[in-house]
Amino acid sequence: MDLRIENLFRPDILRIEGYRPEAFLKGIKLDANECPYTPSLMWGPKMVREWQLNRYPDPEAQALKKAVARFWNVRPENILQGNGSDELIYYLIAVTGGPVCYPVPTFSMYGIIARILGYRTIEIPLDERFDIPLELFRKAIREERPRIIFLSSPNNPTGNCFSEEKMLTIIKEANCIVVIDEAYQAYAENGDGFLRYIRDFPNLLVTRTFSKIGLAGIRLGFVFGHEDLLREINKARLPYNVNSLTQWIALQILRKKAFFKGIVKKIISERQRLMESLERIEGVTVYPSKANFILFKVRDAGSVHRGLLKRGFIIKNLNGLLPGCLRVTVGRPEENRAFLKALKEVL
């Protein structure tokens, strides 16, 4: 029997380099854009009895969707839940098909999932200010006819928000679904983001996640849009995709709106201090950020990254994607001070 690996998988799968999170290294972890704060919860036997862990979870997460609707001021019928927004992105691409269009650099999972599913990708380079090159998008919409467009704003890894006017133009002119990925919207200081438009545009979807506001460990995300769109997307959703523990934790946490407002305010304040401190370091170029991370450039990113790792600081090396660039997550004040000290030593 010939069981060579290359004979067992599609050739295009063998060529894909999948998403590889940083290994769990010991040190101060400032690489994954996680929130450094998380709310406390009361846990005990009562929770186990109430939620009957011997039973499957509510497949439609009805109580959770009602709570999310109140939290983000939308209607429950305009919400679909997922095991993190990654799962929802997978469903969106699976049900719409290709080509899949997005700017680069951006969140890598758009392209990875598209290629796993065998769909063609249309990658459009951002302009010199990391904004949307509108005419290139218009040309792609006319000539290549994408089935779905992803725009992450604030964008990862650049940290900036795209022009709202340009995004609205794309939504209006594209004869396909347009997804505004608002994973970092809480830190953008732009009000409701694009949620306020979901009733106006039948082709608009907005994704959000709890991962960047203190709950990365429970894996919970949502897509918002017109109920007619969500009805079709829901056909692809795996049954019981959001487990009972995640639903229970999220329901408790959603009652703590003041907590979320407090941690967002802390991180925005620390982001400003961290940016100003980085700008004062000779040899560092800092890019503006509306997310919970900062992109910056140094002369030798690989050497600086290795030097920080030796000192116990884990940040993201983006040198292959953006030459000379590193990305640091905004941590607690003491973590940020220690990081700045280590960076100065390395430089």
C-alpha cells in the first residue's frame, strides 16, 4: 500500500502554510492582542446544576443572543453566534464561495480559509498610509467579481481604521457580501462602528469578538446582519457550536458593561502612553493605532525580536510581511514599562 502524504491530500492543501500562533513561551506575553484584564466570576455547583452539563447546549443560544442584543443595541434576529469569529469567517466563505477579496496586509485567516476551501483570492495592497485604495477595489469588483469582501477596521496588523467613506462606497457598489471585521472596534473610539448600517445595506455583515476585550479563552464571536442573510449562513453552522460553559460565562460577563468600559478606557490610555514613549526612542518608527496593539519599525526586526525574547518579552515579528516591523500588544502599565526598558537595552 502506497500511503505517501502527497497522495492523501489535495495538492493545494499541501502548499498552504496554515496559521501558526506563537508557542506558549514563558515571559511577558505581548504578541496575540489579548486584553490583559479579565472579569472575575462566581463558580460553583449551582452553575453545574442549572446548566445541566450532561445535556447539549441551546443550539440557538437564545438567552445569549438576547443579552448580546442589549449589550450592542441590536435585535436578536440580527445576530449569529460562533466559536470565535474565526469559525464565522469560515462559514461566510464556505457559503458564498470565491473569489474572496481583501486588502493586504490584513488578518491572515481570510486568505488561509479561502485557500483551504479551494477558492481564489484577490489581494489588494493597501496604500502608503495603510488605507483602502478605492480605485483598485472598484476595478476588482468590476473585473474579477468577488463573491465576498473582507475589510478589517481597525486593521490587523497595521492598527489603523480605514476611511469610512471608502468602505461605504465599496458596500454600495459591490454586488456581493461585504464583511466589516470589527474585532478591535472597542478601542477605535468610533461609536457603534458599522453596526448602525446593518439595516441600511442588505449585503453588509459585521463581525465582532469577545477575544480582544478580556475573554479570548472562551472563544466567542458574532456576526451581525440582515436576518435574510443570517438565515442562509446558519445552514452551514455546526450544531451546538457554542458550548454551555461559554454561553454561561458570557451571560454573566455581559452584565458587567461598566467593567468593559473601564478596561477599554485603561487600554486606550496605556496605548497613548506607550506610543509616546516609543516615539521618543531613537531608531523606532511608530504607526498610529486605533486597536489594542501598536505597529512599529526598527532597523533590524529579527535581531530586536530575538533580543526581546531573551529578556522574556514575547511580541510579534512581522518582518516577512512588513519589512522591519514588529507588533506589540498594549499590556498592563507595569508590563509596558518593563517592555520599553528591555527594548531600549536591545536597541
